[in-house]
Amino acid sequence: MELQLPFSFTASILLLSFIFIIVKEWKKSKSLKKKRLPPGPWKLPFIGHLHHIVGSLPHHSLRDLSKKYGPLMHLKFGEVSTIVVSSPKVAKEVLKTVDPACADRPQSLASQIMWYNYIDIAFSPYGEYWRQMRKICILELLSVKNVRSFDYIRKDEASSLVESIRASSGRPINLTEKTFLFTSAITCRAAFGKVLKDRETLISLLKEAVVLAGGFDMADLFPSLKILNIINWNKYSC
């Protein structure tokens, strides 16, 4: 038997949720005004500056905005406050001078699921755990002795790549895909000690993982709305 909620009840829940978000955003905006933030374009309630990057490639939109508001600007995507750096000089200061304060990786629901709650070295928060992971990688995985031990794998796969390109002589080739296959083959043989049989499946999964980890979802833009986390968690898990 299906449970059907009255329309008035559903509408009331949605209205209360909307009011809650508006009040929370108002309080946040008051606290942000007290901080010295870089300049930025005008924003809308609830969505912030999202409308400024819709309709074109995000990096093109950010480039155009930086021409107007400078190499350091403040944007708000949903509930997430963001500082955008658009010049080499400022980027150097951020990445070198104040590196510890800006060393954390951006966290998203997709990366949380795929990397087991950020326990990998790429997405783990900056701190003692990350430093320990880096130490293990340097001493155990990337030591001179260990890197040289896989030299035969690199030479073997390089020969296979050259032979594959030679076999396609006179026909157009997808060099990006071949390079991707080349690097993934080296990684798999070094990690698992055997040649990967179904390379196409791995490439497809890796591409999907890169897209998911590099993008953002509604749950990332509105972290206070826990219902979005539940919905998107089920989507990514499937």
C-alpha cells in the first residue's frame, strides 16, 4: 500500500526548507561581510554566483570575470564560498607563501565515495595522515631502487606503443587514447604484476572516475541539505 502525502503538507515542508535556507544564507552573508574578501560580481539569493558561469565553459567564464574583477576574486557557488586566483603571481603566493593554509584538496560527495572517505593520498586532508602517506610513497613506491626495478615494464610498453602507432601507418590515430592505455598498462603491471587484459573497460572506468571527481553535484553546493547527500550517494553507489 502506497502512502500518499497531501499536497498541502508537501508544500509546507518545501516552504519551510526554503525559509531555513534563506535565513541561514542571510546569517552567513552577515558574517562574511565582516571578513575582508576579494571583490566579485553581483550574486543572487540561494544560488550565489552560479548564474555567472552557466552557458559557457567554466574556465572561460572565470577568465572573463577575472578581467573585470581582478586576479583575486570571491565567488559563492550555492553555500560554498570560493576564492578564484587568475594570475601566475598571485597563484605563486598562494601555492608557496601561504601553502599550508591552502593545501587541502576540495572535498565532494563523489570523491568521498570513490576514495573511501578520503583515505587516499590524492584527496586526503592536509595533515599528519597525509604526511605519513607521502612518506610511505616516497620511501616505498617512488624510491630510486623501486622505480628502476620497473624499467623493463616501461621499455616493454613503450615498444608496444611504438608498434601500435607503426601498425596504424597511413590512418589517423587517437594519440590521447593510446597514451592513456600506455600509462595505465605501466601502472597496472607495476601494481599487480600482470598485463591487463580488458584495457578498454579500465579506460572507460578511469574516464568516468575523472569526470565524477573533477566535477560537482548539488549536494556539494548545498551541504546543509542532507537529503541531497542521501539521493546522490545512492546514485553514485549504483
